[in-house]
Amino acid sequence: MYYVVKYSGPFGFIKPWTAVRDSETYSQQFLTPSIVEGIEKKLFPELLEQKGEIQKIVRHRVNYCGINVQQERTWSKGGFEAKCEKGIYKTNMGVLGRGVMINPNLYLVFSSESDAQRAFAQSVCLCRNEDLLFPETMESMSVDEFDQINGFELLFTSAETGFKVGHNRFDKAREMFGELIVVGNPIRTANAIS
């Protein structure tokens, strides 16, 4: 039996590991092992000392209504700088286009009802602090019922069976691999259920 907590919010952005400072980047549509581990450590802070392991979140699924490109103002790692050259002020600021998910739903699966209840009492974020997702429902369901929820899910695998999805910040930057599962139509219409 699975205990599934559904989170939802107005928008979300999952930064792809290949996008450092691309002028336009679209949200990744799945969670990597380090993102799942980060969410788990936020929900269960007693796990902060344990690195490189996901212990409580069994599976996940993401779906959304569409992608909208929003502008984000940024500057280089050194911080903001401004200078005047030949009477013209110049800064090291830039504007990036971020393709964010509109109305994303995140489903987190737990094997323990008490873990699901703790998760249901908290909000989570995807990759940016402003991407808050709030708990909407918590229900128990069978594996088959969960497998019917439309969305994207990355099954965590080894290099031999999956594609590279980044480097794990919790495990000495070890490479991460996965196999992408797409169930149904992960891009919902605005009034669709699930």
C-alpha cells in the first residue's frame, strides 16, 4: 500500500543540470535523486546527517498545465557591479528566460502513513525557494492506482541502464542516472483532475 501526498502550486521550475547560465532554459520535467533527497531532508530534518540515500520517499510523479517563459534578472557570481565607460553606465546584470511549469502537481509516495502525515503538514519547493508547492490531498492507494496517475517520473538507475541526469550534491558529486517514465498525458488541461 502506498500513501500519496499531492502537492500543488501556481508555478515551478526544476533547473536542468546542463543549464548553468543559458539565456533561455525550460524546466526539467522530472526530479533527480538529489532533488528527491533534498525534499526528503526538508520534510524530515533528522535525516540531514545521512548523505546519498533516499529513505522515506518511495516514488514521485510530476504533471503540469503548460510552460510559460518568464524573465529572471541575474548577475555573475561575483555580485552586482556597475561602471561608467565613456559616459555610459554598464552592469554585469543580464536577463534570462525561464520556461516554468504552470500549475504543477507533485505526488510523493511514502510506505508509512505516519511519514505521509508529516509530509502533508508541510510545504515543499522544487529547485527555487519561490516555487512553493502546498499539500492538497493525502490518500492511500495501491501500486496499480498510483501507476495510473498521469505524469513524468524518473526511475533511479545505474549508468548501464539509464541516462545521466546530473551530479549528486549530497554524495560527493557522484553522477546520477535514471530512466524516464511517461504515464498518460503529463500536460493537463486547466480543469483536468490528477
